[in-house]
Amino acid sequence: MQLYHFPSPNPQKVTFALKELGLDCELIPVDLAKGEHKQPAFLAVNPAGRVPVLVDNGATLTESQAILAYLGEKTGRLWPTSAAGRGEALQWLFFLAQHIMPPAGQVALRVRARVTGIAVDEAAVAQGEQAIKAVLPIVEAHVARNRWMLGAEFSLVDCAYCPILNVVEKAGFSFADFPQVSDYLARSRARPAWQQTPKLPFL
Ligand SMILES: N[C@@H](CCC(=O)N[C@@H](CS)C(=O)NCC(=O)O)C(=O)O
């Protein structure tokens, strides 16, 4: 397997999962700070110009949530075995992509500025903070009842939530009003696989 990679949150979902699963994978660096993701060589791999991209057995997969589902289907580990369980896993991955990642991306503009030098749009950050405050109560209630996103057992869905909640907090958003989310993030960060996941110095 090969992973086109930069140590930012979306690729971190995959590197965290690979560490949890104990899978070997060659990391192919794509330096976002140098704009390598906009170069023809990388656009030929992913026309959307984004990482992560996983190449395995001749298949090229983009979209971090899809890559996690693929790893779950391929290995049968950290992934539900029942149709209902897999449906629930996809539900929470789509929920992250649809409702949490867009405002998280706005909050994380402060972090992106440190990577790219692009000036921070503070109005967009404020909008993201408001939007994430509106959606986090759903996650707060869920992790109050469940140790991990799919219940008692850690899964690949948790590999998706940790890097996003991590960057939101590192960008300066406080989880003080969401103590269960804060505890969930702390238990995720405590996992050896997360500690071994490549990170930017300030992430
Ligand atoms: N929906 C994509 C988003 C991927 C994405 O936006 N990755 C960021 C790095 S965390 C990226 O490549 N950004 C390049 C850019 O914004 O031009 C996924 O889930 O994989």
C-alpha cells in the first residue's frame, strides 16, 4: 500500500488507522506548504488536489472516510461485521463529513495559516466556531453514553473523529462547554497509535 500524505488532519485519519491495524504502508510525501498538491504529477493521482490518497492492489482511493471504510472492509478489523453495524459506522462518518468537517475547516483556518502563510479570515473562523457549537451537542450526548463512537469498542470511526477534534482544539476552540467530547478526545489521544501518528509540530 502507498499513501499520498501530509501530516494534516485528513491524512492523519488514515495514518492513525494504519497504526491501529498494524498495517505497513509506504508514505509518499505531498508538501501542501510547497503547493505540491497543485502540481500536474499529483493532480494526475487525485484531480481534486487533496490528500490523503491510498493506492492498494491497483486501486486508487481518495476521500478519507471512504479510505477508512475500505480498510475496515479489507481487514475485517475495527469495523462492524453486521449490516446494521456497518450502516451505523457509515452514518457517523457521513455525519462527520457533512456536519463537523465544514465548520472544523473554518476554525482550522488559523492552523492552515501557519502552514501556508495565507492570512486568517477571522469572520470565517467566527462563523465556524458558531456552527461547530451548534452541532457538538449531538456528539456530546453520544459520547456521554458510549465510550467510543460505535459503543464499547474502539473502531475506525474513532480514527476519523480524533484528528478533526484535535485540530479544532489546537486552533484555539475550547471544549469547556463539551466535557464529554473533551474526555473522548483525551482517551483518543492516549492511544499509542495516535501518539505514533505523524503530526505537524503544532498539531
Ligand atoms: N474530503 C476530503 C478532504 C481532504 C482535504 O481537504 N485534505 C486537505 C489536507 S487535511 C488538503 O489536501 N488540502 C489541500 C487544499 O486545501 O488545497 C477527505 O476527507 O479526504
